[in-house]
Amino acid sequence: MKTNQPTARAAEIVFHASAGLALGVSMCVCLGLQAPVWGLLLGAGFALAGIAEDQGRRLPVYLTFSLLYCALTRYGMRTAQLALLIASVLLLFARLYLQKLLPLLQTPAMTGLLFATVLTVTVLQTNVYFGIGASGATAMEMLRSYRSLGFHPNWRGILYGTIVMVVMITVPRKFKRFGKAFSSALLGLLIAFALNLLLIPNGLPRVIDEIGALSQPLSAAWRQFAETAQPMQPLGAVLFGVALWLSHLLCAAALPDGQGQAATCAAPVNLVTAPGLLFLPACEKPRRARVIAAVLLLLLAGVSACTGYSVFGRLPCAACGVLLIVGAWQSVDWGRLKTSLQSTLALPSFLITVILTLLRGIGFGCVAAIAFAAADCFLLRHRSQED
């Protein structure tokens, strides 16, 4: 047992580092953040939180991603940063009342919001997967853009993305031992990266989007931000601030009893990192392997901040988009979803939340979910008093 202990610990470190790296880089690439250091820093936060092994807290992270995507696309970076700051301040107060908020966070309306998040991520990242070149901040805007542009896919990108999809689905099922030691998501990215190098050697014209073309040093990224930033929209910042606050509470609510309250103490960290567009998931006291994995990614982020060119500079963007699509679907709690669809009392708020989120946008859907969740709790309490 003693000889196997170091091996098991090393496998755990590699798993969390690889999972955090794959998800962090993919999210920041698909958000359009041009300095690869953001993805590595975010990946370090994911590794520290250990969300790769916790299904209940993965899906709220995709909700956070969708909210940031919408805020950046519609309002620009300054508004998104203010929204993160507002969410962080709300978390400072909410940590004292998390237990009272739990009934709101476990209603069918919140299940509907998270399911709508999966659909939103799928619609938005299909544009990256197929290389259509569409634009839009919401699912409906992107679908309208698809219709106007027509279907003109980049088949090379589809090949790379499909490889990532197949690896992420098959490896955890067919190679369980390997899947517990190394993230299947990063394995898929590595295969797509190697295949892209083989098919399009350096020096030849690029036929697909690659993350290296988006990479630049941290100083250049901030200079570009200062020159191109859109004016701040306070109302939009408030809307998305409340929505981001909700996404973080959903992460904390998924933790075991007694740990969610402590997890919201990460709010001051979010307050500090808000200017860097980092919104780390809530986590319990991290294990040693997670801390080491996070430190490794932070060291890699330090190198990236100076050079600007990421380790995976030739990585196809299509592979990152598919990683988010598959990861979102793998994070669905199918048991809760089935319960919401079978219950005649839960179905209306679930369906209305899904429809409003898809039609009006993810930020509006969060606010609507809060309203429906409050109504559900009130009706449930009223019925219990009558009985």
C-alpha cells in the first residue's frame, strides 16, 4: 500500500492539473480573451476547486461562462468586470444566509436554468465547432445568424472537434483507470493539436482558427483592452452581477452539508480577481493534490504571461468549442431533470424558465429563475401550512 500511495497521489495531481488546464483554456479561448494566461489562471482555480470530479458544481461553472460570454459580447469588458465586482460584493453578504437561500437554489426553476445553460452553450459553441462565423450574445441571436449566413462548415475543424467529442465520451467508459489519472478532455485536445501539426505544418497557410493566432502577451492584451473597450453599461452590469452571484451560489449549494457556508468565503478572492475576469467556483478545503496541481498551472501561467504564446498555440479553436459542449452535457444531473419533467407541480416553472432563458438570454433567465424559485417556495410553504 505504501508503494502505491505516491503513484496514486501523482495520478490525482495529473488528473486535476490536466482537467483544469483543458477547461480553463477552452473557456477563455471561447470567451475571446486573447492572453492565454487567463485560461491557465482559471484552470488553476478549477484544479484547486476539484470540479472535474464533482458533477454538481460543473454545470454552474458553465452558467458562469455563458453569462460572461453574453456580457462581453453585448456590453464589453468594462461592464463584465463591473458585473463581477457586483457579484463579489453580493457574495460577501450572501455567505451569512446561504442556508436560508438553499430552498431557492434547489427548486425546479433552477434545474430549468441549468438545463437551458446546456442548450445555450451548445448553440453558441456550435458556431466554433462548425466554423460558421456567426455572431450573437444569446441562443436566439446566434440561431438567427446561422439562418442568415447559411450552413458553410469548415470540415477540417469539424474533424478535430469530432475527435475531441469521441475521446471525451469513450475514454471514461472504456478506459476507466486511465480516465481517473488523466483528463479525457485534455487528451482529446492533445490529439487534435498533434493532428493539426501533422496536416498543416508550420509555414503553410492556416485553414482553421487556432488559439495561437489569438495569443499575445499580457501587456499587449491590456493595451488593446484600453483602446477598444466599450463604454460601461451600469444596468447591464447589475443584471449580470446578480446572475453571476446566483451561479456562484449554485456552486456552493452543491457542496456537502456544512461546506457550502465555508466555500462562500472565497468571495474576497473573487473581489480581488474580478478585474482579471476570473470567477472561481466555490470549493471546500482543498486537498494537497489539488493545491500542487494549481501551483503547477500557476507556474505555467507565469511563463505564458511573459511570452504570450501558449503551449497549445496550434490548437484548433473548434476542439475547445466541442470540449465545452460535451462537458456541459456530461454535467447534467439527469435524476433531477427527470423529477422536474415528471412532476405536474414542478413542470411549469421548469419549462417557463427554459423558454425565457433561450428567448431572452441567459442573464434574464437567471433573474426569472430567482422569481419562479421564490414563487415555488411560497406555494410549497402555503400548501404545507394548509395540510
